Amino acid sequence: MRYRSTKRQAPLTSLRGAVLRGLAPDGGLYMPVEIARHSPDELEEFRRLPFTEVCFRVVRPFVGTEVPEEVLWQLVSEAINFPVKLVSLSPGLHILELFHGPTLAFKDFGARFMARLMGYFVRGETRPLTVLVATSGDTGSAVAHGFLGVPGIRVIILYPSKRISEAQEKQFTTLGNNISVLEVSGTFDDCQRLVKQAFSDTDLNRRAFITSANSINVGRLLPQMFYHVAAYRQLPVASVPLIVSVPSGNFGNLTAGIFAKRIGLPVARFIASTNANEVVPEYLRTGEFRPRPATATFSNAMDVGSPNNFPRLLDLCRNRLEYVRREIWGHGATNEETLLAMKSLYERFHYVADPHTAVGVLGWEAYRHTHPEPAQGLVLATAHPAKFADVVERAIGSAPPLPDRLAAYLQRQKLSVPMSSRYDDFKQLLSTH
Ligand SMILES: *Cc1c(COP(=O)(O)O)cnc(C)c1O
């Protein structure tokens, strides 16, 4: 499969080129040049075949001949080794739990698959590939766990000292092996600046083989189609039009949903469910896209004021507002509404939702309110409620217990190395590592 840039000013490249580069040289995002539809018969088969087989068939056309089939099979089965659970709260409202992976958030799908794909693509390289990531919390743990033990790759994670919770910190600073962590005395913006500066440092790039693992990488999007297929396999009634509500920040998750629709999955419409950072719902309402600094909310993994996958959404809708509107409906929820939705889900269904999932439920409810025609809602549950225990406690009066695999990290020793926020220190560390 060939990949092109959304800006169409860069040469076509292979999947390997797109995954190792991340961003296209013209500043655009990589897209497959074509997306092939599966026939209705094949889709019907998707309901019966083992899930690994289905994931393999979904991703294979996007990989083409670049990865041998037996390697791709192994890659898929190792990456997606945890369940996707569908919980039907009522005949018309289903929750798709995507948080049963090692870091209890949906980012495990993308990070685990991309790490293994990169691992394959750097085989035979003489220099190890260094993946640099700046994190303010959750991305760091998904990426660290995804790459843990992948041969030929070392990961360096930068995070702002004392600005993230202990539970978050322990999840990625205690792993060791090929995961190094720098605890920067500075802010998240300092961490991001250091990483950006490293990528534009020609001297460093001549000597070291470095790349990034952020959410614009197409290698993270492809495996996010898998769980849309998982939902399709488990829905009790397939004949009622399906509306998929996606709690969104950078819009990678929703972009992957549209990919899944393009390969043939029956989705009537997507809902862009955001918190107060409602740049995309506003665009859908007014036709104007106005990125701006993010505001802090309870669903902080979606505190994004300049969604980086937006060019892909436009591209998939032929850059026409009317097509985007046909595909996506938008809704922004406030903090108060989020708490009330968590409370109401608990009281009505005994369901404990994290704040991101609650934002998704609010999007679906707002849609249903204005669209009376028959439909069933599928809300993507993006994080385990225990990851946001303080907000859950505020909403329902008690905190969900920490799952064992998260609690175990709290006992472990932090292995991070303290560092200043000066680029010279960072470069020195990178060069001697
Ligand atoms: C990253 C994240 C999101 C937002 O996903 P995007 O693909 O950036 O839109 C939503 N919920 C949780 C819990 C996340 O970690």
C-alpha cells in the first residue's frame, strides 16, 4: 500500500516510510492512497471468525506485501491480547469497553500495534531506533508499555517533574529494560520543546536514528479499526442504524472510525463528543475551524484545543463541510454535565463510567434528543474509571477500586533520571546513552 500526504506536496511512500517518519515532509499527515471495501459476505464472515483472524483481514490491505503474512499475524495476535467488551445498558445504548489492556485506556490498541510494526520495520538496521516521547501522563504509559521489550528500539520518555499523579508516574517510570525516562525540571511544554528541538537538530539526526510516537502516526490509527469490528460482531441487533459516539480530543479515534466505515462497516453516523474544548462541534455548527489554547476539564485526556488529526477528517470527507456534516454530528459537554451523567449512569444502570466515557454518553443523549428516528447508540468507553478515581468519587460518592495490575506499579521503584530543561543537557544524554 502507498501512502500520501494530506497536503499532497510530498512524494508517496510505503507504510514503512509513513510509520518511521510520522509526519510527511510537507507537514501533512499520511493517508492510504485507497481504502478497499469488504463485500457484505466478507463482513458477515467477520461475525463468525476468531477475532485475531478478523483483525488480520482488516489490516492486511493497508500493509500489502510490506510485512510477510505470518509476521503480520503474529504482530496482530501479540498486540491485541486483551478483550473488547460490549455492555448493553438498554436495547438502544451500548458501551464498548476499550480499557482492558495493560494501561487501562484505548491507547493500548494503537501503541501496542505501532510498537511491533516499528520493531519489524527496523529489523536489519545497524543503529537502534530511538523513539522520543514527551508526555503529560497517559500517552507515556501506553507508549512505554507498547514498546517494552521490542528489540531494536529504545524509548526515551520526557515528563514534567511533580506535575503528574504518582499513579501515572509509576506506570511508566518503573519499567526499565528498553524504556528510559527523563524527569524534567520544567513543564510539559518544556518537554515538548526539547523533543521538537531534537528532531530539527541536523547534527544529532546524522548521528542518531530518532523518531516520535505521537498520535499523528498512521501506525496508531490502523489498529483502532479493530474494535469497531468487535462492536459489529457483538451487537445484539444489527438491523437498527448504528450511531457511534466517540469521546474525542485529537480525533485519532474518530478518524479510525471513519476508516472502519470506509472498509464497509455499517455506521450511520459518528458523534464527535468533546468536553468544553469544542473546536470541532463548533466547526460543525458554524463552518469555522478556530483552534485555540486548551481549557482544563475533568476529562483531561481530551483537553485539546488544536486537534491534530483534523486534516485527516477533512480529507476523508473530500474537504467539504457538507460531507463532514453528513458523517459527523458534534456535541460539547461541560464539567457539571459530565458529573451528572456519571451519577445518572450509576443510579440508572449501576454502571461506573470514567469522565471521558460520560462525555460520550452525553453526546449520544444530545443526538437522540434532536434525532427521533430509530437508532441505537454505541459509546466508546476510552478509559477505566479507576484511572480517574477522584472524579468518579466526586460524581458517585465512592472511588472504584484500583485494578491489581495498576496497584502493583505503586509498589515498584521509580527509575527515572532527573534532568534540567536545557537542550544541551538533553543532547548530551542522547549522545552518550
Ligand atoms: C487520548 C484519549 C482520548 C481522546 O482520543 P483522540 O483519539 O485523541 O480523540 C479520549 N479518552 C481517553 C481516556 C484518552 O486517553
